[in-house]
Amino acid sequence: GVNAIIELNPDALEMAKNADKLRKKGQILGPLHGIPVLLKDNIDTGDKMQTTAGSLGLQGRPALQDSTVAAKLRAGGAVILGKTNLSEWANFRSFESISGWSAVGGQTHNPYGLDRNPCGSSSGSGAAESANFATLSLGTETDGSVVCPANASGVVGIKPTVGLTSRAGVVPISHTQDTVGPHGRTVADAAIALGVIQSRTFDGRDPATGGVPLGWQGRFKRPTDIPTDYTQFLDPDALRGARLGLVRTTVGFNLPPPLPAGALPTPAPVVDAFDKVLAALRAAGATVIDLEAAGFTGFGPGFGAGESLVLDFDFRNDVAKYFATRVGVPLAGGTLQTAIDFNNANADAEMPFFNQDIFLQAQSLLPGPNDPQPVFGGMTYNQALAADRTFTIQGMDGAIAQFHLDAVIAPTDNPAWSTDLLYGDHFVYGSSSLGATGGYPYVQVPATNVYGIPTGLTFFGTAFSEPKLIALASGFEAVTHESARNLPKFTPTIPDDHIAGEPLNVGKHDKDQKPDGWHPRHM
């Protein structure tokens, strides 16, 4: 099966019955009244369910209180159906990790081909949504972890601006880049969920809800008119007159030779499918500007150069703060070193397929924000933050300003690869870093399929531009929905007796050739 669910809520049926009773009395708690919702298993719920991040080190006593987003779901009437499997530690333990695998939950599979990977790290959230296990699911993202599973499983994923949704009670990677976002089968469903979980007012448990993300720091203030209902921006005609900037460079998508170092050629069937997507955008009235062809270099070499250092440095500090909130689990009150020691002591269960080299790299960093870090060529944490901020201004904000864009667009990720326990994940291209490093929002929408495997398009914008992005995404969905999302068939594998052409698995990462500070793309 799909193996997307790591735990069901034993109180879910009672919650649903209570919701029905209230509805009969005319009492509606909110837009998700009685609606089943699944949560990624790194989001705390103060109930009978575990919150493990996929690690045996967090098994034991459940979290002491709801995360802010879980509390908001309850206040909005949702029935929290259960927790979904994930890439362990949100894909931040090893360079060689296998998306969708955790020691607690095992391997999640893709509903479109059970030997295919669901991507990650919100693997079970995307797969469960695709498989119709719940109406909505919540994932988390640092860089790619909402949108890549949405791409692989053919659903909508909204990655909000950092600070729009609270991270309080969420197992962290980085306070600079982490956010919580919804998966839905339609843009409308995902927009409803975003309206419920957003933090329009300050959450004292997460300072980011009172500020702005990295790309806006020192430049702009937080808006005072953050919407509580994002469905008001749904617009089937939103593409008419829209100006969209297409990015190819950083995603390695359909580039002329010579390819950038480390880039793999995009298979011709994928290129052909996206040519039709671009044609559909133009037919719907959008102007699509190829940014590289127009001479734009803001997304060129060096983009996001500080990201890996920022994430490592944040993680070592942030995860210890989270451990301090837990009791009755092996890692309660511990540090990153405690987690490393736990994994070593339980290596057969925790590390049968890959190690913990990211943990070790993060633990090796010097403690000061101005300390030169040898593993990152002497760069300091503050220099890394400054580099990411500069590239965000030059890249996303620069493109939008120079070409008067409504959004930047890019293919989300390559279609799902076959799960590979030996070599790990197979990425040909991915675009989430365009917005992730600066804390900016983006929306992934199913766009097309290749040999029956879905793949999507992402709409990017500057901070707090969710209304515009949701409008554009809904407009795109309106003109492509009949062709973009074929229903999953849960086949053991993708049949190939009718296929002629290039394989979708192009190349494999060499496990011994990782550059200093390299991180898996989807966290």
C-alpha cells in the first residue's frame, strides 16, 4: 500500500460525532467544521498521538500541548484524523537520505506507482492527499518539503511566507526558513486551509509571526491586512493579462549545453510536456518571459550560497529548544549531540540505509554567529544570512521589478523516481530554493504528466504575496485541470509496455562526491 499514515487518532470518530451534533444545532465552528485533516508527524498535538519526526528518539509520551496550527485547526472545526509519515527529521539527517523513509513509519510509496518515491519531507502528507485519505493535510517546509511531495503525488501545495503560519510546536530545522503549509486536491481546498492556520495576529510562541522573512528584513514591514480567507482570491481568469517570468537556470530545466556543474539533462518527454504547459499559459492570456533568454542573471551562480550553513547553524540551536518542550521521550531535554548518540546506540533501527552526516556536520560548527566555519570555506553564519538575503533581493525581487512580473514560474521538480534504498534520491531539477532561502511564498499546482506520472508548476512571489499566487494558481488550474491530474491507480509499478523514449531516472548522485556543505534539496 501507500503507507502514508504513521498513526490514526483514536478520538477521531468521537470528534466527528461531536461536530455532527454541533452542526445539527446550527453551531458551525469554522470553515473546516467536521472536515478530516492529517498532520505531518513533526507537528505537535496535545492528545493521545505521538509526535516523532519519524525518529524513535521522540517516541514515548505525546507532546504536552497542541502546536499553534493544530489548535487553529481545532478552533476551525477540523477533525484531526491522524499523523502522516515523513522523511525522518524532515530529511535533515543525511546527505544520502531516502525521501519518505523513517525509522518509525518505514517507507511511504507514491500512489501513482508504488515503487515510485513520494518525495519529501512531507511525504505522507502529499501521498495521503493524493490517495484521498483525508480532505486536507498539513506539511512543513524548509526548502521543498511541501511542494516536492505535491509535485510527486499530483496535488496542490502552498508554501507560505515564513511567519505567516506559526512554527510553535513543530519539530524544527531552521527558524530562518521553516514554515507550515497545506496540501489539497484543489487550489480552493488548500486556500481554505491556509486561511484557518494563518497567524494574522502575533503568536508569542513564535516571534516570526510578528516580523518579516529574511528577504524583507531591513526593507519592509509586515502587512497589517493579512487575509483570514484566501478563497476570495480564487479567479479562473487570473492568467489573462498576467506577466510571468520563467526560470530555467537553477532548476537545470531544458538548458542548452554546456550544463552547469552537477546538472543532469532533463529527459525529452518532460521537456515536451512542459512546452505544452507554457503554451497553455499563453493561450489563457498570460505573457511568459523567459528570464534567461531576456538576459536576467539574478538567479545565476551563487544563488542561495549561504543556505546550508544557515540551516546547519539554526538546526543545532533550534532542535535543542524543541527538545526542552518534551518529556517522557529519549531525547527530552537533550541536544543535537543527544540525538547523535541515540542514533549510534540504536543504529540497526535508525540507520539501516543511511547515516547521520548532516547531524554531524551541524554539530561540528563553531558556536558563534561570527565564527568562520571551516566546513563552509570560512564563511560565518551572519555572512551566510547576508548572502541569502542579497541573492533573494537580486533574484526574486529583482526579476519581479525589472520585468514588471505578477509571479515567477518554474517546473517544481522532476517526476517521481523509483525509490532506491542503495543510492538514495534522484533529483534532476528542482526550483524551491528560488523562494525558500529568503522565506518567500510559492504555490505548486499539478501541470501535466509523463507516462502517467504527475509533475507540476510552481508560482513564486515576494513575501506575503499569497493572494496573488493563489489567484494565478487557480487560474492555471482552471485551464489545465482536465489534463493535468490523472487519478492515481496504485499500480505496483508504472507499466512500460507502451512506452518508447528516455527513462525518467537519469543518472545517480555519487555518494562520495558531495561538495562541502551540500544538503538534500527537499527539507
